[in-house]
Amino acid sequence: MEALILSCTTGGGHHAAAEAVQEAMMSRGHHAELLDPYGLSGADMDKKVGGCYIKCVQKMPGLFGVIYRLGNLYRKLPGKSPVYWANRKTADYMQEYLKQHSYDVILTTHLFPGEILTHLRKRGITLPKVIYISTDYTCIPFTEEIECDYFIVPSPMQEKEFCLWGIPPEKLVPIGIPVKRGFREKMSREEALECLGLNAQKRYVLIAGGSIGAGKIFEVIRILHRYLREHEEVILIVVCGTNQKLYEKLKNKYREEPQILLLKTTECMAEYLKVCDFYISKPGGISSTEAAVSNIPLIHIPPIPGCETKNERFFSECGMSIGVSNLKKELPRAIQQLASREVIVDMKKAQHEIIDPLAGEKIAEFIEEIISGQKI
């Protein structure tokens, strides 16, 4: 089978989900190509599109929240959204690309490529089966504009919301959000420590703000200083991602602090999750799913307003995380809660029962079924 998987670089989560599907497809003997459609136009358009989003989220998360709320208001109006029309030119490049390449199925883990494919269908271009994969635990603005054959949604609990926005229930497939195999693979803490070159006599806490290092990471570390003084055996592992400014700021302040280990980006997130006592993260759809698949106690710090607000609410209401809205007051209390074995057992149980670690493989199986004609 020939599959085309579309994503773009507005944060690493969408791309990580695309890579997880690619991994699952290829493990089953299929060819799966991963493409950022904005790269087809040249002039580094893919980097410009991703860079614009990342800078907004890193430097002005409040503005992103305003834009998200406006999107939710705009979607109630008749006619297509500005997002749809903004992708008209890229659709031209996508059309030319598809003239030269043949696929059995096209998948997208991001709204923007979904809008591009919708342009092509509106033009009467014949496309193979098109599948949209939601990477957040909500129906984000303008998802309903996408003309595709199926929508992969995170769980049955999101189906009602998608239907309320006009998406036919027969197009909804509640398989889950795909993550890479490494997050579910069995590896002992000792093996992970050896792999990462960490001291087995120490305990570790992982802190991250997604692949772009967003969120109030600096404030989190400042608040945890008292916790570190009281627990000399604990080391904070801080993943700054692509946020170079955050990394430099933390390095300048904590360069002499032996209990703080600073990282930029890492390809070993699955291993770090396996060695840590608990994980403190903003509630990105992918990072939260990776944590649940890894079955690690999870604290969600204040989200980037928008879909992450819905992610945090879903996880905390289902008992899969502890949500913190006021860092100074609530973060120490959340950490204290995780000192209870009962709290940890209940949280891990909820993660295990609600989040499917095999979502990527099940998406691949579903694709095989629709291409073979077993599903229509």
C-alpha cells in the first residue's frame, strides 16, 4: 500500500503523531511517505509557517488564546473560514504534486493540510481515501470544514462534540491518538538509566513544555526549589525543546545547580519518562498521550489557552492527571498528592483504561480494511 501522511511544523505534536502512523504502516510492510505540503512551494514556506506559530505560542500565548476563541466564534458563521482561504495557494502546489505521485490513502494529522485537500476536492480533483487524525481531545475550530472520508478521534468521549459541529457520526472512528512504539515498549528503569547515562542512586522528575518549550517552565523550576532542598536525592530534568531563549535563561541562572539537568531537544523522551517519578508538562495532546501510554504520574501546568485547556480538563476529570491552574498555590500541593501510593495507582489505572497505546497500529489496521473494501 502507498500512503501519504501530511503534517506541518506548527509544534512537534502533529509531526510526532504523523511519524507514529508512518512507523505503524511501515511495520506492516506498507510504504508511507511523510510530507509537509508547505515545503512544496519552496522559499522555506514550511519553516515560515511553523516559525510564525511557534513564536506566537512561546512569546504571546495569551494572543494565541484570543485567536482560538475568535476561531470558535467565527466557525458559527456561514461560509468558509480564513484558514481555508489562506491555504488556497498551497493547494495549487499540492495538486501538481499529486499529479506526479500515486497513493492509496492520504492521512493528515493537522488542520491545515486537511484544508488543502478540501480545496482540491472542491475543484473536482479525484483523491484517494482521505483520513483526518485529531491530535487533541477536542474538536478544534474549522475541523468541520475538512472534506474527508473518516475522522480518527481520540476516544468515544469526544464523538458527541464532533457531531455537534456537524460532522456525520458515521465518519467518526474513535481509535485514539497515535504515539511511537517506544513509549509503550517494556524497558526497566535500570535499563533506561543505563541508556541515558544517569545515576541509579538518584531520583528524577521530568519537566517539559512540549517540543517548543512553551508554558511557564521558568516559574515551575523556581517554585520547585524548596522541594529540591528537602529532597537532595532528586534531580529535575528540564527539556527546553527548540526554545533557545528559555534554555539560555535557565542555563544562566542554574548553571551551578547540581539538581537541575537542562536539555534542549531529545530523541529519548520515552526513556526519560521511564526513569522519572512523575512528569510535569503543559497539556499538549501528544505529550499527554505519551505520558499516559508510558503510565507515569502526570501534573499538568497551566495550558496555552485553546485546545490545551480542553486536553487538561479531559485528563484531570478522568483522573489521568492533576491539573494546576495557580502554580504557586497548587503545584506543591499536587506534588504532595503524588506522594500517596493510592493516588498514583488510581491515576495509572485511569490512564491504562482510557488511553489506547496501540492506536497507531489500529489506525494502520483500519486503513487496510477500508482499502481492501472490508469497510465502505
